[in-house]
Amino acid sequence: MSHTPVAHPAPTPPRFRFASGFFAAATWRQFAFHAAHLPIAIGGLVWFALAVGLGLPSALTWFGIVVTAFLVGGSAWFAAVTRRMSAALLGQRVAAPTPRPRRGGPLAWATTRLTDGSTWRAVAYLVVGFVVTTVTFAVSVAVLVSALGAVTHAVWGGFLPEQIGADGRPHRGAQFLGVFVDTVPLQVAFAGLGVVVLLAVWPAVNHGLGSVQRLVIRSMLGAGSRRRRLAEVTASRDAAVVDADTTLRRIERELHDGTQARLVGLAMTLGDARDRLENGAGDDVGVLVAQAHASTKEALVELRALARGIHPPVLDAGLEAALASACSRTPFPVTLRVDLPVRPAPVIEGVAYFGVLELLTNVSKHAGATGASVDVATDGTDLVVTVRDDGSGGAHVSMPRPDGHGTGLGGLLERLRAVDGGLVLDSPVGGPTTVTMTMPSGGPS
């Protein structure tokens, strides 16, 4: 895969594992979110109180409506910070709502802002986010401190005030389930319980609280389903236009630089032969005709190669046969598994075929892999193609730029967007790399 230092794809929420939950970086990132977002949430609640206290009374005037829109719209600042923190610490990147275009003067701007549903969701999050963050931080800290306190109880328990227990005897130490932890066996057992809570319970609780945060942020601060779908359709349309323009330019360039130049030479050779026949110098005509014949065959080869680039003939036998042919040409072993109850549409087969070719080529050039696998299956009405390799990882997605820079994965993503598909990349440094392409199958349902 390409190792150009470019932007990473959207992060994915971490999976919890009991065995290593306490030592996992994701656990501490989630805890950092609870702690770091608390002052943001407090500031958001203060801003909410300010918006209500100043906005509502002043909304009775023309100028007051503008002030109210400004105060209400200020919730977008807190929403933007929360989305960035979610991407960095919770492993969830939330697409920001698309702002409505501003029309007219200040009053029109204020009306647009006050009638935008995403604005009011962000306002509601100022309160909901404060409650959720306060509770998650308090619960996480309480469990963590309790676990650490149980582990270290033997050190500080003896400094607690002396108390008379139910047995009428004085005791020093914490009381757990009605029992004073002031003997060596009880302290060892108490410390063992603290270790269990610290290594297993607290990471699980922290992960659950992080899941609650992700759910609230995604539902309240993300783009609505209608706007998200509109953005996806717009991106698909733009990608289709770019892909079509790129394809046309490639065909034009190959025809101009290759086939056209060869046909011009062929015409000149035939013209020379005709002139020699008209002038009675036909001794060398056979040589010229042979050259013209060879040029014609070479032009036909170039045209066939160009046609194969548009639609490879191997796809006529189906996607499985085409992929089997592609996998057999790699310099490393590739395991191919295809489960297609219904044949996809031809255009989808072409996208999947060229996508696998691009990925296997990247593996061959950059990953240093000793093996790979290609899995093709359907998920409902979608075609899912997964390519894995055991290479060095570190693959990135870089979208093509006007200066020609970018990676093959960026071009592949554009091609997938053109058919309303998507790409998910998982490529940690050191490997392995997994690329999943999803696209509508387009076959009969």
C-alpha cells in the first residue's frame, strides 16, 4: 500500500477487550474525553443560560432577533469542538451538518439560522452534553478512585479514625459490606478485589460510557439523514463527473499519442505506395504494403488494449472468473473467495474488478506482503469486496489533486463514490492491512 504521509481515513470506534482493557490506549483516550470535555460542557451550559437569559427577552425587536440568532448560533462552536474531540479521543468522526446558504441581510441571516434544525439540536446538546459528560466523568472517576483506593488500602487505611464495630471492638480501616478491612487477610482480599475492578470493571465501564457519548454526539451533532444523503449524492455526482472526465482524457491521450500517430504513418505509407504505382516505380511497393500491413495490425492491438481498459473481455465470463485471472498474475499467493448468489450489474463488476487490481498492485509495490486474500460477498443489496494482506501496513488515503498528486486509494475512493459506494481502510503501522469496498450490486433483487 502507499506510504505517502497524507491524511488518515476516518477513525473507527475502539473494540473492548477484557484482557488488555486497562492498558489499551483507547481506554485512556475515552477517559481523557470525559475529563477534557467537562470544561467544554460547563462552558456550553453557561452559554445556554446566556442565550436563554438574553435571547428570549430581546427577541421581541428586529435587532433582538439578530442577537438571539447570534447567541443560538454560538452553540455551533461548542458542537465543532465536541466533534473534533470525538474524532481524536472517541474514535468517531461525525460529519458536520451542512450550513444553509445565507441570503439577504442580517434579518434574513437570523431567520435562516433560527429555522435550521441542526442549530437547535446543537442548542439542546449544550444541556444534554453537560448532563452526559458530568455523569460519565463522575462515574468513571468514582470507579477508578474506588479501585485505586482498594488496591492501596493497606497503606492509608490505618490512618482512618478509630471506630467501634458491631462486635464492640475498635477498628481502623475502610468498611466494606459491613466488615472493617483491618486484618491482613481482609486487606489482601480487598486489594485483590481492587485489582479486578481496576483491570476489568473500570475499563468496561469506561468503554460503555464512551459508547453513550458517541451515541449522543452522533445523534445530536451530526448531519441529519436527509442532508447526509444529499451530501453523499452530491459527492457521488462530482466523483462520477471527475471519473468520466479522467477516462475521456485518458482515451483521448492514448488515441492521440498512439493509435492516431500510427494511423497517420499508415496513411503516409499508403500514399507513398500509391504515388510510386502512379509513377511506374512499383518495385518497392511490396515493402511499403508490408509496412502498412504491420502498422495496421499494431494499431488494432492498441485499439484492443484501449477497449480492454474500458471493459476487459475477461469480465464477460463473470466477476469471479475475472478476479481469478487477476489473482493468478500476482507475485504472491492470493486466496480468492467469492459468494455471489446473483451476478452484479456490469458497471459494478467493472468497478470491483479494477478496484481489486488497484489494491493488489499496491500490495505488490508497497506492502512487502507474503500473501493476501480477496473476499467477495453480498450484504443485502450491496456488494462487499474485502482485500487483506500481511504486509507492513501504514496505508493512507490521499485524494487526487489538480497537480496530479494523490494515491491509488484516493482514485479508488472516487471511483466507488461514482457508483454510490464507499471504502473503509484499516492499516495500522506494522500491518496487516484490510480494505473493504462496498457498493450497490445493481443486480436483480
